[in-house]
Amino acid sequence: MTDLNQLERDLLSQVDAAGDEAALESVRVSALGKKGSVSELLKTLGAMTPEERKERGPLINGLRDKVQGAIAAKKETLAEAALSARLSAERIDVTLPVQEAPESRGRIHPISQVIEELTAIFADMGFSVAEGPDIETDYLNFTALNFPVGHPAREMHDTFFLAPDEKGERKLLRTHTSPVQVRTMTSKAPPIRVIIPGRTYRHDSDQTHTPMFHQVEGLVIDKQANIAHLKWILEEFCKAFFEVDQVKMRFRPSFFPFTEPSAEVDIQCSRKGGEIRFGEGTDWLEILGCGMVHPNVLRNCGIDPDEYQGFAWGMGIDRIAMLKYGMPDLRPFFEADVRWLNHYGFRPLDIPSLVGGLTA
């Protein structure tokens, strides 16, 4: 009995003297480990007579429980002390403003964000991205696309022409991204599935037009490409981009030199309260133009129109950005106003994806 009392005092004293969790763990192992002092006493119970076991068993088990309880209490005390020390060492003066990190302070321009959204949607449909220069030849910008000589789009009141070169040829700032379609068709054999986002230039400036704007076009060339495929692609794009479950679209006959037949596409919307919402309402809003690629364009690009056919479409990136994010005026897109960008811009890590959602 005296030995047990002395062992208890020694062990509790060691527990109390432990200055950290490592020292406490050492005491626990020496007492309650596989070869610890208390564990060795517990092993002797099996060799005792029933009378001895009845007398010594409660005392040894009680010693074990006391040591376990003391160790648990000491461990909690040490943990609280460690937390208090850490909080004291890492204390922050909360009266000072927190400095934002670059990834939360910077903003991505809405145009850049919408281009990433477009790319994510069409990439999921199997499209790749094609690019080309902003300065183009008259042939690629007009002639190859079936614009006849004397067409109004060739005049200076619509197009930015550069000074003639030594050969007398005037290059121009492309009026659409369609020259990239010609470059793609002349450099790549069908089948072709590309989208072409980029800057374009025209003589125009008001609330909804700027001399430089952004456009995205799509092109599909294949043996079986048809209007039904075009309609499905545009419907799926609108549902994904505007993040609605369904859209209603109507195709109105139109004319473009590079497509035949041609159509302008309206999407059904609601204008209640001055706010445009898609997927509901009874109004209509034009959003893009499209059509089957004209056989003359295919021939100009070295593709046999009797074997291949295709379709194309084009829309203004600035315009669909305004519609989706409720921007009333196009001109602030290009004014570099930090206040506007802080309001309409996107955080750098808001990366669009069809899995995580286009809009964070």
C-alpha cells in the first residue's frame, strides 16, 4: 500500500512538473506505456490469488485512473497556455486597415472575362481559337469574302484605310474578324471548327458603338454542316452564356455578302423595369448575324463547295457583355476609369468554367 502511495505521488509530481507536451508524453509512456510502471503492476494481477486480486485490483486500477486523469488535465492546460502564447505573439492591431493582396485588389476587364467565358463554352463544343492580325489587305477583308467592287463597306466613311504602300496598295484596319476565317480555310483542310475573338475597327461612335470594338465569329466547315447544326450551337451558347435554362430564338432572313442564306438572330427577352432578362418575356432583341458560307467564299479559299459546306456567325463581344452584366453605356469600356473597373471588373482568380460556373 505504501509503495502504491509513493508511486502515485511520484507520478503526479512528474505530471505536474512537465513543462510541455513532449515532457508530458514522456511521463505517460513511463507510467502507462507497454512497459510503464503502472502497466507492470497491472500485469501482476493475473498471478494473484482471488483474495489478493480483490484487495490490490481496485488500488492499482485507481492509480491508473488518477494518472490518466492528471495527464489529460495537464495536457489541456499546456494546450491553453500554448494557444495564449501564440495569440500574444501573433497579435494584430485591428485598428489599422488591412492591406489587400494583389490578387484581391486587381481587376480583370469585363471584355477579357467575357472572351474567357466564350472560349470555355465553345471549347466544350469542340471548337479551337483562331487569331489574325488587326491590319489586313483589301483582298482578305473584302474580296475573298465576296464583297463586290463598289460595295459601301469598302468606302472610307465605313473603313479605316492606311496610306498606300510603294505598290500603291492600301491596307486597312479589319472591319470584322472574318479575314481570319479566310486565313484558316486556306491554311487548314476541313473539317474546321474555330471561333475567332478579336478587335475590329469601323467609323462609328455613340452610346452603343465605338471606333474600335470586339467581335467573335464562329466557323464550321464539314461535309454535313447544315442550318440545324448552326441553330443548335447558337441555342446552347446562349443558354450557357446567359446562364438560363431555356431560350427562344428566331431567325430573320437577311443579307451578308459572305453567307447564303443569311439570317439575323433575335432572342426572346423581358424588358420589365428597364432590365433585360433572357429566357422569359415577350420582347425580342437582336444579338447576332449568321448564315451558310457562300460557295464563292469556299472557292476563293480553295475548298470545293460541291464537297464541303459550312456555316458562320458573328456577334459583338462588347454588346453581349453589356447585356449580361447590365452596363448601360459602351464608351466607359475604353475610358480606363479605375472606379468603373472596380465596379464591373472581375477578380483575377474568377476563372470561368462550365463546371464551376461562368460567373463567380
